[in-house]
Amino acid sequence: MRVPAASGIFFFIPACDAQTLRNGDTQLQAHPAAVLVGGVNPQLGKQLAGSLRALGCDVTVAKRGLAVLSQVMERKPDIVFLDAALQGLDGYRTCALIKGYPRLRRVPVVVVAKQDHIIERARARLAGADGFVYGLPGPEVLSDLLRVHVAGDASQS
């Protein structure tokens, strides 16, 4: 299902109701998801990490593409959020490298871009991203992403 553009998500997010979100949040808090945030923008990185921690996630932050790759190899997180504008290797190249490595291929990667442009969405898909958001995703969007990609609940799609 394609979620309306106002929410900033463009693929791989099934519909869900409020009860499903509450159940998903409870499950995530009972078993904290290991989340890696790769971001060059300090404000976005802090806010995204704070929102994910509020949802009960164990969050690690890396600021450069190579640091993200190192952390993914070392920790094998449950999900990775990548700023499209990462330093060194951008978010798209970093995503493609993660997805190109057989041991890490199944780690979900969500690309976070400043603005919504068709080229940004296409680059994320071509890199193998499991999701794309723009701006700062709100708690409902993050909860949806975690429920779908970490808890594996795609029953509503």
C-alpha cells in the first residue's frame, strides 16, 4: 500500500489501525530493537534517535558512511536509518553496500532525505532500501516502520 505523501513514506508500509500500533509498540518495548541511525545533520540525528529511544529502541548513531558500515558489520542492527546526505559515502551508496553484502542483505534500511523528490525515491529503491521517508518522521511513522521491518508484521498489507 502507498501511504499518502503527507506522511512522507513511499513504499513498503502496510496499513494498520491504532490497536495494531499499540500492540506493536508494546512488543517493541518488551524486546528493544537495535537501531542504527546514520546521519550527518545533528538536529535530525538527535531528534530521530530521541524519537526511537522513546519507542523503546536501543539506538546507536554514526555520522559517516564508513562508520555506518563498520557499525552494521559489528552490531548487525535490527534496522538502519540512513541520512541521504551522509559524509564520505552518501546514504544511497552505504545502503547499496549493506544490501550487497550477503550476511547483511536482510537488515532493513530506510533512507531519510531532507525533501521529497522523485529522484531521491528512485535512488533509494535502486540502492535496495526497504523504505524512504523525508523530513523528520513522526512517532506514528517510526512505529509503523519498526512494526513492519523489525517485528515482521506485514499482516495488514
